[in-house]
Amino acid sequence: MAAMAITTEQVTDALRVVIDPELHKDIVELGMVRSIDFFDEGVRVDVVVSLTTAGCPIRSHFEDSVAKAVGALDGVRQVNVGFDVLSPEEKQGLQERLGRKGGLPEGSLARVKNVICVGSGKGGVGKSTLTANLTAALHAEGKRAAAMDADVWGYSIPRMLGIHGKPSVSADRKILPLIAQGGIPVISIEFFLAEEDRAIVWRGPMLHKAIRQFLEDVDWGELDYLLIDLPPGTGDVSMTLAQLLPQAQFLLVTTPQPAAQKVARRSAEMARQFNLGVLGVIENMSGYTTPSGERVTIFGEGGGEQLAEELDVPLLGKIPLEEDLRIGADTGRPLVLENPDSPAAQAIFHAARGVIAATPEGYALAPVEEELVPAVTGTALPMAS
Ligand code: ADP
């Protein structure tokens, strides 16, 4: 009996067998069913499907599958399938439903397990020195770790890891990082600037583009950790990164002065605002031991503990002042590799192990899990005759 009019719910249910062969989910769940309309008392059904791009090569697959699925419903004689394109906001929503919250296209950083943004409230606290040495320490601990220098004004990672030059481009047009001592891949804005351009003032849109390119066009390969040296404070770069890498985590570097915590807290607040997790705090310049063995707390005491407690995150390390750490940074020979037994190097190794403990396998940027569904199930349905 065709008198019982068919409902939108019935059609929607029927459409759940139409699977997007690339995204491995059905078009209802993906929010790709734009409209369902009935004509001639439900004998004719018009379905509009929204595609990710107008020239979507799997369009005819959707056309056939939708026609079959809806055509199989009782009483339906004719199915018209139309198409339109998802708006940018809808595409973003689709990404979110797929668990890829960020704006990055599929594949970028897919093989990077953890992205850690190293930030500080202000400059000069040793953020870059620690990024360089932590990356080297993680490497020495057997992890695949790379450093990306996003400190666009004070790019010091190349100097600290002793690597300068121009990256080459691979056959598939990806930028290849330069490899520093110990096999550490490094990318810095310095590698892309001619000597005369170094005084350049980077502004919002330009920065956004450069950072995006670092993330999308660099072939990082398989990594356990990508450490990103942020510019001090909160600004355009941090904002861009937080948007592009919603699963990245913050690591905050601070000095022992309790009075300076207000500055560090500001970065932490930004991390919260952008919904990034704070992995922990590292206190740097935590006292100095004189040649006669006396410990002097030049920059005060307790700042790291205080900030960690306030943010309810672990204090991953307290790195003492040590001249060799500075010399190593100036000469491109990270202390953790040059003299791993020195007190500062030991403290950095301790922090690196803390980072490892706080980032269980696949914690951050694990690729989207594929579901066990047949690629095309539309054909399994009998055609309505
Ligand atoms: P930031 O990246 O926060 O601006 P840097 O890493 O450039 O800071 O550090 C500023 C200076 O202090 C550098 O010369 C660096 O080598 C030195 N430095 C940083 N931490 C220590 C430390 N624990 N002991 C000695 N020198 C340090």
C-alpha cells in the first residue's frame, strides 16, 4: 500500500548505508545530507547531498548508492539525487566530527605523535636553550624528536643546535628539514631568509602563512616528538599554532622568581583559552653552584613550584645556571650531548623523562582510527523494481 506516506526518518535511515569511501563513514553521520523532499505523495524523493569539493570524483558513487538505498524503500518509485558543496564552516564541522579538530588538511603531521609548544611569558628565560637541549635529550633517550623554530623574531635554534643552511625539496615537493648533530631534524625561519632579509618585521598574515607552511609542507617523517620553540609571550604565532594544532600541548618555561609568575601565567591562560593542554612547567636558572660548592639562588626560589601548583600540572624539572649550558648553546653543541653528566644536563634529562612519562604513546596526534566498514555497501541493496 503506497497510501502510507514515507517519512524523512525512514529515508534518513536508509541513507545510513551510503558510505563515503574516503572518510569511511556514512553520509548521515558526516552531515552530508543537505535535504530530503517528497513529491507526489512520497512516490518521488529528492535527496541533495553536500560534497566536500564541487569536482568530487566520488560523486557518481553517491548518486548510485543514494538512488539504490532510497529506491529500495516501499512505495518509492523515483529518486532524484542532487549535489551541492559544504561551506567552509561545514567542512570545519566535518573535520571535528572526524576527530581532526584542526584546520590542517589530512596527512599533515599524521605521523607525529606529540607536538609540544615550548612557551614562556617573557624572553630571556632560556626557552630556546631548553627547547634545543630537550629535543637532543629526547633523541638521546631513543625517541624520534625534531625541533621547529617558531620564534620568528629571535630564531636561535639553528645556532643552538649548530645547523645552518638551506633545506632541499623532495621529489613530492616537500621541504626536508636540516639534520643537526645527533640526527635531529630542524626547521627554522632562518633557513628561508636571505642575509639581507633578516631584519624583516613579521606581521600577522605573513606569520600565519609561514607557520602553516612549516606544518604542512615540511616532511617531518615519523616522529615521537615535535618541539616547537614559540616566541615569548602570547601573540599571533601562538594563536595560529593553537588553531592549527588543537591537540598540541604547552610546556612552560619560567624562572624561580615568584614575582615573575604573573607573566608565565598569562601564557598558561592562553593555552586554556585555546583549549590546549599544559604538559608541565620547567623552572630554569634555578640557582648556581659556585666552584667551591656553595649554591646561590640568584633568581630566587619557588617560582616553578608555585606555577605548577597553580596550574595543577607537574613541575618537570629545575635546571640550574651553568656556564657550559650557555657556551654549548652559543657554539651549537648542546650540553646534553657534550657533557651529559653535568648537573644542568642531568636536570634536562630528568625533564625529558618527565615529558615521556606525561605523553603516553599516541596521546596527541594519533591518526584517525579507521572503522571496519565496507568501503561501498550501497551495492548490497536490491534495486527497487
Ligand atoms: P629565551 O629563548 O627564553 O629568550 P634563551 O634560551 O635565548 O632564552 O636564553 C637566554 C640566554 O641565557 C642564552 O644565552 C642562554 O644560553 C642562557 N641560558 C639559558 N638558560 C641557562 C642556564 N640554565 N644556565 C646558563 N645559561 C643559560
